[in-house]
Amino acid sequence: MPAQDESTLEGVTLRPGTKRRLLDASPSAAEPWYINDHTLIQDQGGRWHVFGIWHPEPADPLGEDRFLHASADALTGAPWTIHDPVLPARPEIGETHVWAPHVIRHDGLYRMFYAGGTADHTAYRMTLATSEDLFAWTVQEPVLFEDGFDARDPMVIRDGTRWLLYYTRTSTPAGGFHQVAVRTSEDLLTWSPPQVAYESAVAGTYGGPTESPFVVRVGEGWLLFVCESGEYDRTFAYFSTDPLCFVDAGRIDVDLDEHCAEIVQDGPRTWITGGGWGRGGVTIRPLEILEGDPA
């Protein structure tokens, strides 16, 4: 694809830049490991941390039982240190795999939201763990809620006094139209029943075009990024003035060839990252998100 593409809708312009490798956490070239759904956060001291699904190649989604933890002094241009993995699956409670961490910091605590998978795909567990230092984590009980099919990929953002938690699921726990659901909370612990933030015309169970939802605020509007797993390296972006409702008419025609994309703010710069099976770790590139007519 071209090094730079551009698309505008409703006065919002997306300009992705040139992609490069951010992190390969494989033990060696002869022993490749992939990093799938991931999250990046800067700690209070300015150091960057990455957490993500981490597993030896080839792909084994139901065997993904730990999260990578790596850190660096700067988001780009600094070496990454690989730390001990965190939050392994807990088979003693029926948890067979863990997916898609998302970390925020609030009230002096780091909070990781992630999906705990079990043999029952209709009732995956949305789980919260907390930490003071990003190294030692405590899983909070009970789980936040259960949903299906394979409800997963949580992402949390603040909207005024409320918190919004987006995740992917299907229209019924046993399968159906692929959706991005959203729940609201005042305290990050008690969450409302789900609302449908976006529904695809595609139905099924595994995969689907609503994976890895990520929402950012743009002026008075909102952008929803979702991964189209059918094409794997493809992320769509939708614009809306309502963070609880995105529709196909708001889709921005821009070529984002990332899987499990995350939008990362580092000072004045915005980045988009990607990963996935067989992708050699995490990639990164600039992403300009502009309001109004582009210069």
C-alpha cells in the first residue's frame, strides 16, 4: 500500500504514515512468538509499557494463557525490556485462556480489563485486575459480567462523569450478528446492561468484523476503530457524534492494514499499532486525526 493515504468524512481526516516494527518479543529467531491483542500505557515516571496476548507460533487462540509485559523509556527509538508475563489463565476456576488486555490509570491505580475464556463460549468473563506499579496484579472478584459469543476485547474510555466499556460480542450469546457492545459505569466496578454501539450485517460466532473495538474522541465527535478479522490485516473506522451509536454510513474510507489496532497518544503525536498471528510482534505508525478541511 502507499506510505500515506488520506480520507475525510464529516470534517474528520485520517492520514496514516509509514509502518515499522515496534517490538518483537520472540525468544529467538528460531522460536517466534506472536503478540496479538495488546495495550500500551505510559506510567507515572514516563516509561511505556506493553501488555498483550503472547504465545508461540503458530496461532493457538484457545491456548493463549498469559500476557506479555514489556517496557521502554520511550514509545519509539528505545530498546524494550521483556519482563515476566502477567495474569496467567486460572484453570482452577475453569479459565482456559486470557485475551485482549486494556489498561487505564485512575485514582492512583492501574486497572486492566480483559476477557477470561472458558469452555462455555456463551459466557466469557469480563475481568478486572488492579496494580500500583504495572508489575504485581490482583484480580478483582467477582468478574464484572459475562457475555457471548466469545465476548472479548474490552476497551474503556471516560465520557464526563461516566465510563464507557466497549467490547465485541454477538447479538445472542449462542451466535448472531457481530456487534460492538457498550456498557456504562460510574465507578469502573458496576456496569450497566449492554447497549449496541455498532452492529454488523455479518452473522456468525468466532471472529467477525467487530473485533478489537477502540474509541477515541475527536472534537465533538467520536471515532470507532474495529478489526475485520475476515481480512485479518484490516481495520475500519467509523465516525459518530454519539459514542453509543455508530452506523455504516459513518465509515471512513481509509486503508488501515492493521490487525487488533490500538490508538496511542504520546504528547502531541498520535500512533496506530497492530499485531496478530504470524506478524512478528507489534507494528507502529503515525496517524494524524484532523478536524475540518485538510490543509
